[in-house]
Amino acid sequence: MDLTAKDNGRDVSLALHQEVGLTLQTIGPGQFGASVISFPAVSFEAMTFPKAQNPGGPTQLYRFRTVPDGTPLVTIAHDSGSAPFTITLHCCAQ
């Protein structure tokens, strides 16, 4: 499943062992930081900077994978101090 900044604040249902890609773009200075996961139903796989970048600010790709059942809140702060990106992932076996 691919998510973007438009999914900020949403609740998303996922299958067990489903991979999630989250693309966040910064316009202007700064970048997003480390992800904070409130419950271990999702494992953080990696954060990368995709090859194609906008000169206005970095694009970052976060990858997660669901593990056991649970409902974690994922929060990713931006170093500018603006409101963080948040999403609730409902993880369940299907």
C-alpha cells in the first residue's frame, strides 16, 4: 500500500505482513525525522531519499511492514517544528 502526506490523520486497515510505503515531501528547509510507533504491530523497515527529488525540498520514503494484530499510531515529526505527520494503522490477519 502506498500512502502520502494526504493520508495525514487517517485510519488505515492493513493485512498481516503487508508492506506500507509512505512518501513525504518537504517544501522549503528541513526534513522529516525518525518514525515513532506506539505499538509493535508495525515494524519500521527503512527511510530512503528516492532518486527523483524536487529542488524545492527533500522527498522521503518510509517503509513499514505489519507484524501481529494491533492498532499502532505512527508519528513522524518535521524538524521545522510544524505539526507532525500521524497515521493510525489497523493491523489484522486476513
